[in-house]
Amino acid sequence: MTGTSFPVTVHEAIAHAAQHWPDRPILDVLPSTASAYGIDPGSVSYGEFLARAEARAEALRAAGYRAGMRVAVLMENRPVFFEIFAALNCIGASIVPVNPDLRAAELEYLIGHAEPALIIALPARHQDLRAAAKTADVAVAVIGATDPPPAPRDTAVVAEDRTGEAREAAVLYTSGTTGNPKGCVLPNAYFLLAGRWYANLGGIASLTKDGERMITPLPIFHMNAMAYSFMAMVSVGGCLIALDRFHPKSWWSDVRAARATCLHYLGVMPSILMSLPEGPQDRAHSARFGFGAGVDPKLQERFETRFGLPLIEAWAMTETGAGAVIAAHTSDRLIGQSCLGRADGWVQARVVSEDGQDAAPDQPGELLVRNAGHDPRYGFFSHYYKNDAATAEAWEGGWFHTGDIMRRDASGRFYFVDRKKNVIRRSGENIAAVEVESVLMRHPAIQAAGVAAVPDPLRGDEVFACIKADDPSPELATAIVEWALEKMAYYKVPGYIAFIDGLPLTPTQKIQRKALKDMAIRLLNDPETTVLTHLKKRLVA
């Protein structure tokens, strides 16, 4: 980037910020996070960060990496993730963030589908990733963040040949409803618009250019922290403080130590924080607002009163990015009513009933969205990688079909109702029932498996599996979960197992999803159902 030209890539946006605020911190690591990861605490300035990223970019370029290649990265919430992201963007390559909770079958799929030229990961995961790459038949090297990059594998250019804002910057995998996760190709415009959207949001969520400090415990390999949090801070010359994870008992002391002016949350966080004893330090912080989704409406007003900051509820998807965000950021927001505010600015939104017509006020229907500008897809994902049919289906009629059921009142406010898609939402993670079922069916004792969501007071949803099996018993249920924990991310594994004689099926032998969900709800408190939630624990490197 030269002069005052407008940034068209993530790297250019960072360079632009470094030019204006070279000595300001872009990232800060609290001592608690540094201790958890075994890294140095403290901040890095925009100037230092840019120099590190560009030095890494030059090393990659010298090794043969270039535009059109992808690099898979598993670094948990370590700040080096952003440095690698910036370096790859600098040379026109893209990043494939890897959720560290993924296990063998999931890693095999991701590597085989994304076709990375290189994998950069924590040393403790190298063996898993090399085994997954071998099974996926992708001859890709696996290295650490400080290792010199080897030459890329042959035929490593896989991304579409685009430039500037349209060029691929990342591929994020999101749970679908018909099997394996979809690879959402995200262009530079996706990240640039996320930063601009947040910087210009205004209202209760107003950001200044005076040195904002945003704290987030959310995973930086998801779009929330990677796009919104990071790019918002880059846009205003602010600092991002990413924690290793959410620590309820030390949360407010972390917020104070970070000198945070704003924070990000997911619905499970306010519920946990409200369950802790009240104390004089509840309001001893400098955060002006919290931004997130899914707060229990019964708790919102009490939370805001107790902790002294508003919670701004918002809606978006990995696919929509900032191309279509709905957020309750104005002073007339409705507290405790699951209200997401109005769709304004560059967002166009419709609520459509089952007959394809616009729903009447307060009538539930599927939310359809698009950008109101000349390009209705601007700011959205580019496409699903290797899945043109799914991309076309999602954009049928020129609107993105979200699969979320909402209602809109007469004044234009949106309210979340339910999910049309068969996705389980556990602690902010989207889980495709079909994906879990396909893994469970590999177990030799299982004849049939159906997975549905059941309510969980803390996590929103929990995974409930109805299983037909040989010689059912609580011991077999435990063995199935222990086996599944080696095959997929812990949060996808069933928290409950009920053994049944048969699944509810259609005449074409497909699972009747509503009947299955009703069955799961009915069996939730059945004494024969085995409760296994205590076995679902995150494994750390």
C-alpha cells in the first residue's frame, strides 16, 4: 500500500494502522494467559507486529509459497496465529484455521478437503496431524511456528485466481446439516468490512480512535474473534487481548488487568457469571459494553444492573460476515426479550413464511439477508469450496437463506425464534447432527443412531443420542462416549445416550427429525438414559 490509498487486503489494513499508530499495542497477552501457554506476557506494537509478519512473509515467499496456496494453522488462542495470518495475507496465500478440539476423523476430512500446502501447529499435535494427512492422502509438511518453512507440496495452488478485496484470505469450516462441514471461502473484503462495520456501528457500541482495548475469551479460529474483534481493533488502532479461554472465577480480574474498554461474550458466559457470589469488584472495571449473542433473556437486565454494562445482542453467521449483521446497539434496544434490533445500514433482510411470501408482523419465518449495495454478496463468504450446489442453494433467488427462524415486529425489530436447520448449538459451537451420527455409526456395536438437541441450562443445547445397539447397558454407553472422544471434538460427543428399539423413520428410511427431537426430550429424564456429560472435557496440548 502506498500513500493514502484504501486498503484492499488484511495486510494492507494492518500496514495502514501501523503507519498511523506504530507505537500503539495491537495485541496484549495477560500473565494468566502467558502462564497457561508458556509464552511471554506483554504487548506488541503495530510497528513490531508488522515487521514480524513481513519477515515471516518473506521466509514463506523464499521457500516457494505464493498466492493461491493455503496453510492450515493450529495455534489455539496464541497471538502468533494473527502474525501467521498477516504473513500469509501479505503474500496472497490464505489461512485455514484448525479447531484444536478436532480429532482424527475430523482432521482427516479437513486436510483432505482444504488441500493445504503446509500445516503450522503446536508440537504436541504434529503426530495427530501427520497421521491425518497420511490417511487423507495429502503429502503436506507439519511444522511449528518457529520452524523454517520447507518447500510447499506439489500442486499446492488450489484457490481461485482473484486479486485485491476478492482474493481468498481464509477458509473457515462450519457445520452443515447434510454431513461433513462446509469450507467457507472468505475474501479480504469479508475481513475489511467486519472492521469497518464495527468501527462505524455507533450507539452504545461506539468505538473511538483513542486506544480501545477489547478483551475476548472466544476462539480466534472462529469468525467472531478472527474477523470482528481483530479487524475492529485494527480499524481504530486498538488493542486485542485474547485469553486462552473463559475463566469464570478470574474473568472480571482479567477484564481489569486488561484495562478493557469493551468485551465479547457468548450466551453461556453471563449465566455462569451470574451464578457466582456477588462482590464489591463486580463493577470495578472500565468496560463500556459487551458484544455477543445468546444471553438468557431472563438474566439480561439483572446482569446489566449488577455488572454495570449493557450487553449488545447481535446476529451473524460465518457465511454472512459483516455483509449482513443485525445488532441491538441503539439506546432504544429491548432488554430481556431476545431482541436483535433492526436491520439497518447496508443490510437488507426479509422474514419469509413456508409459502415463500413475506411473513406478516410477528409471524415466524426464515430470515433471508443480503447486502443493500450494488453487490448483494459483498462482505459475505465467496462460496463453499468444492460445493457449487450448496452455494447456489444458499443464494436462491438472490438472497442468502440463513436457516434461522425469526419474527419481525411492526416497528422492524427482529427476534430470534428457532433454527430451521438441524444444527445443535452447544456453548456457541454449531454441531451438525448428521456428522455426529456418521461417526457413531462406525462403532461396531451400534446398529442405528439418531442425534438431537436437548435443552441445557448452561450450554443452551446438549447432544442427545438415541442408539440401537447390541447388548445395551450403561457400560456400553460409557464405552461409546470414550471411543467417540477419540474420533471427534469433545463438544460433539453425546452427553446423553438412550438405547432404543428403533429410530422414527420416513417411508424412504430417513430420520424424522421432529419425532426424534420429541423422543429425546421425552427420554431426557428417563432413568434408563445414561448421563455422560461429565466425560465431555476439552483436551489441551
